Amino acid sequence: MTATYDRFETVQQSQQNGSKTIEQAILEAIAEARTTCETNGDGSPNCAVAWDIVEELQAEKAHQQQAKHRKTSLESFCDTHPDALECLMYDV
């Protein structure tokens, strides 16, 4: 069980460093969960923890997708017309 938890911490650290995408981490966690469940049995606590890790990673992916900034119509307009009066920024 500690090996699975350590793997989750490693995935979190690598995500913070930007060396691994969340999709890759999910795929690796799924493979780890399947291996853990085959080794320890489907009803084992280690199996449950491994699938909990997969679920947490999937929830984080969903959270990241929702948190992406969507441009407003004014921002889109200013991207195409940066010299328009509405888009000028003044330092006060």
C-alpha cells in the first residue's frame, strides 16, 4: 500500500515539474491499479487505494479543464484589433 501511495506522490511531483502530462499519469495509474488488483485481489485495500488514486487524477484533470481561461468577446476583439479604443490600456 505504501508503494502505491509513494507512486501517487511521485506523479504529483512530476506534474508540478511539468515533466509528465495528466493523461500520461492517469494511464500509468490505471496500469498500476490493474497490476495491484491482480496481485493482491480485487477486494484488497491496496486495490481500493490504487483505484482511488486513478479517480483523484481524473478529478484533477477535470478541474484543470474547467479552470482554463475562456476569452470574453472583448478579449477576442482586442486580439484582432489591438489599436481599437476599447482595447487601449492606460497606466494611472
